[in-house]
Amino acid sequence: MSNSMIPSSQQPDLVQFPVAPQVRNMRALPAQAKHHFQEGIVRLQSGDAAGAVAAFSQSLEHAPEFSEGHVFLGIAHSLTYNIYPAIDHLEEAGRLDPDSFAAHYTLAQLNFKLRTPQKGYEEAKHALRCVQTLEQRKLLTQLLKEERERERNGIARPSFTKTFSTRALVFAGSALAATIIFVMAHMR
């Protein structure tokens, strides 16, 4: 179902960022990148996430190393339900600026919303390392509190991070071989 078919009052926001990330290096940007970035901000604030994606993408064409541009493009992608590009741009923002609270916080929030808590907690740990203000600390604390509440009240989900033991693999392989031999013997 496309985003336009869901009434706006029922559309869930995948990423909400109550405090705008600080754009630190706007002066170093080319004029075209600034123009498209500011256009993207206006479109995002007016609820036109698809238009914001286009504007932020154009901004990054002129300044591919602009980490805040990647953060906002990731947010815009998440609001248009393009999850993989959103994750890619948020990870790129974290790589370009390892001290970016906005990149790590937003990626943690997105991972929690996607019910991948292990990745969410990893990003939250990175965000904690980047906290510079009391407001950022409160945001992160609230996010973690909500996730713990969700875990407490939700269904336990497997993480699939634990590898199989050698014993279990040998047993499964033996059972498979026995089944194949049994089927072949009865086919004759």
C-alpha cells in the first residue's frame, strides 16, 4: 500500500526528531548544496517527505561529505518508507562524523521502530558518547525508556545471533543424510 493511500492521520512516522540536529558546517558548503539543503528542510517541515528526499539528494550531489545532509536524507527516506536507503544514509552520516549525536540517535530510533533492538542499543551507545547537551541526554534517556517498556510489554523476538554448536550441526546433518537414504531406499 503506498504512502498516499493511507490517510495522513493514520500514517506512522518511522523517525521523529523533536529537536533539529545542529548543522555545524553550513559555511563550508557550496551555494547550491546550501540552497537544496534549505529547500529540503522546508519541504520536510511542510510534510512533503518525497520532495525533501529529492532536495536533500541534490544537496548531497554538490557536497557528498556533508554528514548532516545524510542525516536529513535518512530521515526523509524513513518517512517515505524507504528503509534501506534511510539506514544507508544514517550509517554514512555516522561514518563521516563519528561524533554526530543526530546520526546515531536517529539510527537507534529507526532500529528500535524496526524491532531490531540489538542494533538500536549499539547506536544508542554511540549516541551516548556524542551527547553534548542536557536536552540530548534527555532525548536518549526517553528513547531507551520507551524501548525497555516495549520489550517488557511485547513478544520476545529471537535475535538469531547465536551460532549453532558443532554437536547440533552434526546431528542435523546425520538426520538429513538418514532421511535421504530412507527415501532413496523406498523409491526402488
